[in-house]
Amino acid sequence: MKFLPASDAERREMLAAIGVPSIEALFASVPEAVRQEPDLTAPLSDLVIALRRISDRIDDEQDKLEAKMLADRAEGIAGLAEQLVSMTGPASGNSIPSGSSRFLRNTPSPCRG
């Protein structure tokens, strides 16, 4: 049998299987106030509003954290740049080797014999 019966016959069969004469009898022990359908057109509850405020605060804190992380990363890059400049000397023309010469400076050439 399907979980939710589609026809009246299937509903009757399900109720008979559990020994209850009707849907109303099935829920008779549940207080009426609890059984009522919720009013989905009512304004948002205080809980939902509070949850939205908390969510907004979390978003704000996350934005602050991301900004701090970016600032720290930029500071770290600036520090590395300072170290590189201090290791290579002042910027005077070609103080930082470029191209393959920086890798091959002390490598013997196979063409030299």
C-alpha cells in the first residue's frame, strides 16, 4: 500500500488495518487547538524576525572577517615585497635577474668544451 492513500477505499483499508473507524477518530486524542491548520497569512512571528536579525549580524561579521583576511594578505604581500627589495638591493636598473639567466648563471653549458 502507498504511504498516502489516494482513494477513499485505500483510506478505509488503512484505517481498518490499524483498527480506527475514521480519520477523526484517529486524531480524537489530539487537542483541537493543536490540530488546527496554521495561519500562514499571519505576520512573521517574533522568532522568525529574531532569526533574520541574527542572520544579518552573522553576514556582517563574515564581511568584516573577509575584509580583515584580505587586509592581512595584502600586508603579507607587502612584507614579502620589502624582503625581496632588501635582498636584491635598491632598484637600480637591472638588480633582479630576469629570464633564464637567473636559473642558469652557475650551470655549466653543454656547448662549452
